[in-house]
Amino acid sequence: MDQEAAAAAAAREDAESPLMYRIERPVYDEAFIRTSLLKRKEKSSTVRQRLAEKIQCSSQRAKALALSFLPILTWLPNYPVKQYLFSDVVSGLSTSVVQLPQGLAYAMLAAVPPVYGLYSSFYPVLLYTFFGTSRHISIGTFAVISLMIGGVVVREAPDSMFYVLPVNGSNASLVLNVEERDARRVQVAVVLTTLVGFIQIVLGLLRFGFVAIYLTEPLVRGFTTAAAVHVVISQLKYLLGVKTQRFSGPLSAIYSVQAVLSDIASTNVTTLLLGLACLVFLYGVKDVNERFKKKLPIPIPGEIIIVIVSTGVSYGLSLSDGYRVDVVGKIPTGLLPPSAPHFSLLPSLVTDAFAVAIVGFSMGISLAKIFALKHGYSVDGNQELIALGLCNFISSFFQTFAITCSMSRSLVQESTGGKTQIAGLLASLMVLLVVVAIGFVFQPLPQTALAAIIMVNLLGMFKQFRDIPSLWRTSKIELAIWLVAFVASVLLGLDYGLLVAIAFAILTVIYRTQSPKSSVLGHVPHTGLYCDVDEYEEAAEYEGIKIFHCNASIYFANCDLYVNALKEKTGVDPACMNAAGKSPPKPKGKTSSNHSSPMRICAKYQDEAVTHEVLRQNGGPAESNPEEAVFLQQQQQRAAVHSLVLDWTPVCFIDSVGAKAIKQVIKEYAAVEVGVVIAGCSRTLLSELDALQFFGGNVGAETLFPTVHDAVLHCLHRGRQRAAAAAP
């Protein structure tokens, strides 16, 4: 028992004691590593063999390909009916209640008749059930995408193209042919959707799912906030009941506000009062849902209540005929037969299609990843890109416009207990029921009610203005990205604004690489750690050695900045040392760096200024003459520093321009007898240096070391050798 107790006590001591790092080895340089430690594997297979392995077909590979292309096959066979079905049914019905009015409303944003919003809420949702990897996002119409489509549609088919003379008299003023205009706008929207889907499919097959990383979160949030501003401005005329044309392109937001304000005297009071009542009711319902979301089994369906009540009021009071309130109008019953898009419109839509495709995918994948992380499963970005592309491409042949996931509907689908895309499938079937059977019921629906639905659903986007103070405290660069994305998108339109925002975000990356943080490192005693001497009191420099650290790669854009920072931070400039002259004047009296000599020179560094003090062996001050003082001032850098260590631990890559700049620096320092060594290169970076023929001349593999500590020990040894050789 005593032995067991002693063993237990020893085990506790071992558990409580810190892990120790003990190693004793010679100093490694790259030449020794290549000859004695590491040997590259020989590639046994040829390029032809590796290509054959990639394209060979087997039953397992075919099964994996089928499962990746049709993710529904991975979960539907094992679908737990008793556990999931009821939750999915409740979630699907709840989502359809929101999806139906949003489909009608967002069609207004896309500048097409409302029924096409219902088509876009059915076909894509049905297809995503089979091809999507997310179990919780709600696919369908979305305000930002609808507004981007509307801008393109109005640009390609403006009202001015469809004014005709009335049939009754040639002297009357021109009238707008609404039917012909809407038909043309639907053609444009359908062709744009076809092209968007094709682009997304191609990018997905080429594994280009990573393109969304260029839409950083501040950029997306600033862009969507600007889109919310555009949406609200576009709905003002429906809320007020005024007749103004729809603008697109740069400064369209300003022109739209100006047009509404100039015609505000003709506001339809009935339309305004009805719209304000809908706004107040929807806001109150949304606030109640937010406050009591934990107590409510399902959110109160404010949108469908508004649709039903306002439709009933409009029909009962004949608001369209008696009070000139604009209503949705004719909603044809049934689905349209498939038809080919008018591909002659394609050339003028390519740029817009890329913008819509990237924004739509970015919205979808960002929300899908949030839900996947919350519920413990994974989503495939490339498959999501393919799924969205198929939803848009195939659905466009059935007269739909481009879609993505909706934030508000996705939150409803997830919060009401949705487990899989069965919920989305049921929501789409409910929309189908409306289209096939009861669509005509919504013909008296006032447009001002739809405008109220759109505006209230954008409240979440306007809350993104709270990002500004947060980003001000955390990152000024990300704040600049947010503001540029917002301002550019508001003033230039969503298409040009997105391009400007992406270009600015890329410029910030270049700015970060061109203004990296550089520092001089010092050794923390009794450790192998090297830290910034300006930040940590424990970090101390070795006499005669400067360790330069810069947290950036070295390439054509910043190699000159790297070299300048090296000379500035270390205080060692070969040009100044050459100007001072290499041959020191002979001082009067005997001086030597040998420890047995009566005098020695100590160098102290502070704020890159070098001060020298001549001491006797016992520490007392020594007499010096002016000639010796001049010599010390001229040669202080050369006397103090004999080695430079370049810490390349953060360096990810180097190009030919950067390699030439570093070789030139090494040559310049060698001319003034300052050795330069490099430490911390990754094996990938070393391969790049080999490919660039970096080694040669005064740069050999023996000047590269795997760690900073190896390089420092080497420099200390070389410094002692130089001191011994200089001794008489």
C-alpha cells in the first residue's frame, strides 16, 4: 500500500509539474540538413500515371461522385420520420407563410409582375432540396438580388421604349404600353438568370468556391446596408402612391428621391394611410416575435396577416376603383410551360450576371456555414455553388428570376424546428398550391402593403450601422472597407459599387503588405524565445548581433520597403559605413578587443542611437584623445554589429525581384564585413529559393538556419572567431 501511495503521489507530482523541453544537438544550417538530415522522396509515378489515377473510374468513385452531386442521397434514406417529420412540417408551413408575400413583394423589386415572384419561390426551392448541402437555409427571392435584377431590367427595358400613341386619336399624348414593357422585362430577367446559373455551375465545377473569400464580411455588410437603402428608396413611391419612373445606374438613388419629392404633392392619402398602418402593425409583430421568441411555438405570421387583411379591405372597399389605390393586378392561374430564353440579350448582361452570381453565392454560403456550425454538420462550398447554379439555370426555363437564400426566411425555417430541406420542399408546395388554385385571390392586394412588407423585412440590415463604432474600435481598415462598400453602392449603384468595394478590399491587402510591422528581436533568458525588444523588458540583444523580424512576404511590391526597414531598424547602413571609410586611423596608445587588454569598448543601443563608452578592465573610465573619438563616431556601426539575422518565419513566399533585392543586400553588408544569415525558412519557401537560383556567389546554403536560435549561436561563434583573429 505504501508503494501504491508513493506511486500515486509521484504521478500527481508529474501531472502538476510543467512539461520540460530538453534537447542537445549541434547547430544546424541548411547545408547540413540537406546532406545529412533530410532526403527528398523520389516520385515513383509519372505525370501520366497520376493523371490516370485522377480520371480512373470505379464503383466507389462513382458512388462518391453521385453522393456529392446529389447530397439528398446521403440523408434521405436514413431520415428519422418520427423525430423529424412533424418539426419539418411545422417549419415548412411557417416558412411558406413568409415566402408567399415575400415572393409577391420582391417581384416588384425585380421590376417584373408579381406572379413571377411566386414562380421563383417554387422551382428553385424544389431543386435545392436535391442538390443543396445546407439543411436550414430557405432558398428563394431575396431583396438584394431582386433589386440588382431590377436595376438591370430597367436599364435594358426602360419605360421610354414603350410609349405609344393611343388608338383613339393621333393628337393625344403618348401612353405607356404596360403589357409589352412587362413582357420585355421578364425576358431580360430570365436571360440574366440563365447566365447567372451558368456562371455559378461553371465556377462550381472548376472548384472556384473560394471566390467568396474576396467578399469579406465588412464588405458584404456595407454592401447589403447600401442595398437596403436602395430598396427603401425604391418603395417610397409605392408607399406614397405617386407615379415616378424607375432609375438605374450611378446616382439612381438620388434621382429617385428627387423624383418622389418633386411629385410628393400628388400623394394618394388612402395609399399612404394604408401603408403606414401596415408598417406599424408589421413592426409591432416583429418586435413581439423578437421579445417572446422563446415562449412562442412559432413566430406570429405578420406578413400573411397583412396580405389577407389588406386584400380583404381592398376588395371590400373597392380601393382600386374608388380611391385609385394601386393593386397587384392580374395573377394568372397555373404554371407556364417551359420556354427557351432570348439569348440575343446575353452580350449586354455578362458583367451584371457575374455580380449577381457572386453576391448570390456569397449570401447563401455565409448563412449556410452559420447554420452548419450551429447544428454540427458541414457544407460544401463548391457543391453549394453548383446547387445555386442549377436552381437558377433550370428554373429560368420556367420564367423565374435569380434567387439565393433569404436571411429572414432562413431564420424562420430554423427557429420553428426545421431539421432538413423537407421543410423547404413543403414550403414550395404551399406556394405551388397558391399559384395553381388560389392565386386570383390576391389580385386586389394593394402594392403599398407589399412595400410595407419589404421595408420592415429590411430592419435587420439597417441594424448593421452598429458595425461602425465596433469597427472603429477594432480595425480602421475594415471600417474603411465597410464605408467604401456602403458609399460606393449607394452612389454608383449596386453593380459598380460592388466592383469598387472589391477593388478597394484588394488594395487594403496590398497596403497591409506594404506597411508591415518590423522589429528587432532580443533573446528571453533561459528560453529559446526571441521577442521584440521595444515591447518586452525581458528581451535582450546579443552584443554584435541584430535580429530583424518583419511580418510580411518579400516580393516586388514591398522588397524596397523591407530593405529600408532593415537598415532603419538595425541602425546598420552599408552606404553610411562606406562613406565613413573602412580604414580606421591609428589611435595613440594601445587598443585591443582582447579581454587581457587594459581597455574594452562597450556598445549600448537605445532608440537606434549608438553610444560608446571606453572602459578600463576594472570598469573605470579611460583617457581618450579627440582622434580616437572621431574614429569611434565614424566606425560605431561597424564596430558594434558584425552579424545580421533575418527572421523569415512569417515569410510565406518570395519572387524573383525580392530574391535579387535580398542577395544585393547581403552583398552590400559583406563589403563592410557584416555577415547576414537567414533563419526560419519553411521548406516550401526553400523550394522557391532553389527555383529562383538564390544560392550562389556570397549566398550559400550554409547561411540558412532552421531556427533563429541556430542562427544566433552561429553568429556568436563567428564573432568570437573574428575577435580571436583580430587579437595581436
